[in-house]
Amino acid sequence: MKDFPWDDEDSELEPVSKARANQQDEDDQQDTAESDVVEQPRRASRKEKADDIIWVGNPCWKAMIGYHMKSFAVFLIVAAAGYGLSVAGLLALPLVILLGLLTLAGALAIGYFMRRMTIYTITRSRVMKKSGIINTRKEQARIEMITNILIDRNLSQRLMGIGDLDIDTANDTTGTMIWWGLRDPYDIEEIIDNLRDARDD
């Protein structure tokens, strides 16, 4: 006996309806599993952990002029001694020139990294100083622990527009924090004083 046409349609629709039902069950299970997962707290980013940095700086290059003058004096002494040895035939002249240039380049490199590796930082809650090329040293003091600020400028520093900032603190481990070679030290002092006044308020 020949089946009716609608019997074939039912046979084709039945697998489709079952597949849709299975898909709906999988979606329900996935939603249930996701709702059971406890949301983990998000880690704060490095930027969020920052203590509201207000100012960051290094000693001014002008503060290294005295150091470079001393380095050049040492270079002249080494060059003179090497030239004397070369005249006496104890040392070749090209070697003397090489040693002199290496001495000068080493002194300049040390001065550069000495300045760049000295970092001053002011945040809303503290002041910090990090220094050192190989062995690093970090000093810090909270704003409310600062007792006095002294600006120290000799004649040459006044002519170059730089100065040192002596920050006295009530911290026994820090004592006085010296920020040397600052350009416009009065501006830095004003920033710290404003933070101290805000803390007092």
C-alpha cells in the first residue's frame, strides 16, 4: 500500500524537531553551568596600582659639568703620563692614545648613567629617590612625615639655574633625602608644599 505524501513530510520533520530540542537542552545546560561559575576578582593593572604620580625627574645635565671637568682633568693626567712613557720608549704612542680615549669614554659613560639612574618621584602620598648603577638604593618618605625642605644653591648652581633640595623627614631610616641637580628647585618645593598643605587640611 502506498503511503500518503504527508507521511513522508512527517518523517522528514521528525529528525529536525529532535535536533532543535537537543540544541535547546545543550543551551540550557550551558547557561546553568555559566551561572554556577563564581566570578573571580579582577587583578588591578599596573596603572591602577600607581600611586597617582605627580612628577618624575632626573638630575639636570648641567649638574654633571663639575664631574666632567674632573674627568677631563684625569684624562689630561693620564695622557701626559702616557706620552712621557711613549717618549721614553716604554709604551707605544697608539696604545697611549687608546688608553686615554677609553679613560675619557668610561668617565663620560659613568656620569651619564649616574644621572639617568637617579630618579626622583613625587606622588600624592610620598616622595621617593632611586639611585645607583649596579647597587641600587631606594629612599622614600610619606608626605606627612616631611618636616622641612631646604634649597641649597652655590654660585655656580645659581648661574646654571639648578639647585639641590634637602628634604628633612621624621623617618629614622631616611633622615634627610637629598635631591641634587634639580632644574628649578623652587617649583619642586612648591609641589611638595602644596601636597603637605592638602594633607593638613
